[in-house]
Amino acid sequence: MTDYEMVIGLEVHCELATQSKIFCGCTTKFGGAPNTHVCEVCSGMPGTLPTLNKKVVEFAVKTGLALNCEITRKNKFDRKNYFYPDLPKAYQISQLYLPICRNGHVDIDTSAGTKSIGIHEIHMEEDAGKLVHDEATGLTKVDFNRCGVPLLEIVSEPDFRSAEEVTAYLAKLRDTMQYLGVSDCKMQEGSMRADVNLSVRPRGSSEFGTRTEMKNIASFKAIERAIEYERERQIDLIEGGGKVIQETRRWDDEKEYTYAMRSKEDAQDYKYFPDPDLMPVFISEEYLEAVRSTLPELADQKRARYVNELGLTEYDAGIITADVALVRIFEDAGSECGSPKDAANWILTDLLKLFNDAGLSPEDKAFDGGKLGSIIKMVSEGKVNRKSGKKILTAVFDEDVDPQDYADKNGLAIVSDLSAVEPAIRKVIEDNPKAVGEYLAGNVKNVQFLIGQSMRELKGKADPKTVRDVLEKLLSELK
């Protein structure tokens, strides 16, 4: 059997985190009642005119700079003409001839090492609506809320050779967009979607095989499964004497197979022409530098700083910087408690467990990192012990309480007053004559038992070092 390799290129659509749509003032908020975020412009009513949202241009330029692209100084919008039920205008405003970003690259890390993936272009466009299939009635309904939501389409070069490379690239794009603040990239809400163009060829060949396109796959796991299935399908077809047809296929994640939707269109099928209602967009050097000055520290830069300046391990820094919401929690906690290492330790051992147990990710739930820092500070200053600190953290996670108020109301503060500690330890000595006698006879290990009984008598609210010091003092008086 011939040894084959895959050749994959990606078209990634990211919905931008603007407050309004790309060509009108309708909200982009997710989850509204069907057809309530629609106006005459985004529904394509005759006689209406689009007005470009300048924030979309800013977000596109930011993304292009972060992905090492050339920024097109003069670019324009084009009409992509096709009919589909969720596209009320029967055309989509996009960019074919002069996209805003070109010739970029992204470096990814895989088990095989670091690889550079080329970015052919990034263009601005509007999203279509959404078809909702009602299995109960057999009807298909259309929700136009998403029509006109601004998109960036990031088109890669055909540089991928494995599913691992694809998911590493998508994770890098997601992280970059989230750090820039231009998209939340929530695949479960459709704000990041990937079309996978895949072909196979004999290993060592320089010619491309016939490609298929798998549309709008909405999770990393589904993308991995779809790639492996389509790879095997094409190889089996070729080995059986058949030919791969250039077509668009849909991935069914429940049944785990792809099926044909329609023949694959090329640019000429869409009859592109310049949109007559939108003026060209000119990017000046001054504007470009102004946007460049707003670029934040990205994941790779943060990871290096956390390791080199804050003393975190590569592993810990990697976990924290993989989630921009976790970065915010870490930085707020570290700033409040003054110890980034302690903040990382609490996040990785305690806070992430709370998120996992709740079935949530850090982006799903607002959590105040400053309150975590307060808890860490209370523990390090000996105001509460570690066990009580974890209890306070759980209360903050569940109810967003004030850490100090919660500690006070629930009696979690460490007892440091010797007038309260000493009577409790005297009682333990009186109640455990056998253990005391063995200790005085030379069995020094019994002191651990007596410390444990003392902490129990004090309900865990005393400083262990104070308890040991007082216990040893009182025992020495019995010798």
C-alpha cells in the first residue's frame, strides 16, 4: 500500500467582539430571541446603505500585526454572490481582491518541534444567519440575528500535515485573538469556526491531490476526528481505483463521518465584484502605528516573563497563559498577595479543581483574583491556616464573599492569644497521661500525637508552631 501524507489548509472564521454589527447598529450580543437583533440594513431591505464599523478595521489591523502580516494600505469590499436561505441579500459583503492583511505566519509547537504556518490572508466580512432544523415538525427555520455580525476570515497556506498541527495552530489563533480582546473565540457559541481543506498524496510527491472542504467544525476534538476520517476515506477511495471529487462535505460528529453537501465552488462561481455602496479603506502610517502601540503582551511573551522574572516553572506558566481569563486571575492575585509563586500554586492546586468540579472553565465564570490574593496573604501572615484558607476560597468561588468577613463570621481566624492556647494544651496534657508519660520517658515521637490533640482541642484555629512551642514548654516543666 502506498504511503500517503495529508495536505491541509484552514479557513478560520472569528466573530469580532464589537458591540454592534459590521454595517449597522444592531447588537452582536449572543443568545437573543430569534430575529430580534435585525434591522433593515442587515436583513438586506431594498434602498438601505451599509456604514462600516471602524472598530472592525481596528480589530483586523490588530490581528494582522499580531500574526506577522503585511497590512494592506488600500483595501476595499466586494460582493460575494450566492443564494442561501440564511443570506437575505443573496450576497455577502467580503474582501476578495484587496484583503486587509496578507503574508503572515504563526509558529506552533508540536511533538515534532516548532513549525511555522503561513497565513495567506485575513479579510473582513459579514456573517450569515443561522438555519434551525426542527426535528419535531420537519421544518427548517431561519434566525437572522447573526446576519451582519463582523467576521475575520483567516486563510492559512496548505502547510499542515497532521491533525496535531491543526489543533496547535487553532489553539494559537484562539489565544492570540483572546489576548488581543478582538474575539472571545467561543467555539460552542460559533464565534470561532474552522473549514478544513484536506487532500492526500503519495508521500514525497510535490503535486497536490484533489481537496475536499469540511465546513464549520466547532470543536478541536471534532476537527481531529473529522481529519482522521476524511484522510482514511480519501485513501480508501484512491486505493480502490476511485477518484476524490472536489466538494464541500459536512462532518456529523455523532455518527463520526463526512457526507457530501455540494460541489466545491471556486471564486469565479461567486461572481465577485466591488461593492458599490462602500468606499475604499485607506490605512495610514499614523493609524497603523497608533494601533501597533495598543498591542498587549501576548501568550508567548507572558510565558517567558513568568518564567524568567517571576520564577514560575515552564509547566505552570504554560497552563496559566493558555487561558486569558486565568492570566487575569493570576496577575490580580499575585499583585494583591505579593507572591506570584504562591498565587500560581493556589490556582493550579485549588482554584482549577473548583472550576473542574463545577464543570466550568475560567472564562465561563467571573472570579475575583484579588480576593484569592487576599486569602493567600491571610494564610502567609498567619491569620488563617491553609485548611481554613481553602474553605474561604470555596466560599468566594460559590458566593463571591469577602474573604476577611467570611473568616470573621465563621470563626476561622487563627488563635494566637497565649491566654487561649495554653489552657487548651494543659487540658490535653491532663487528658492523655499515658502519652505524656511515654514522652517524658524518652519516646519523643509522642509529641506529634499531643500536637494533633491540641490542634483538635483548638478546632484547628491555632498556629501549629505556637502550639508546639507552648506544648514543649509545658512538658519541660513536668520533667
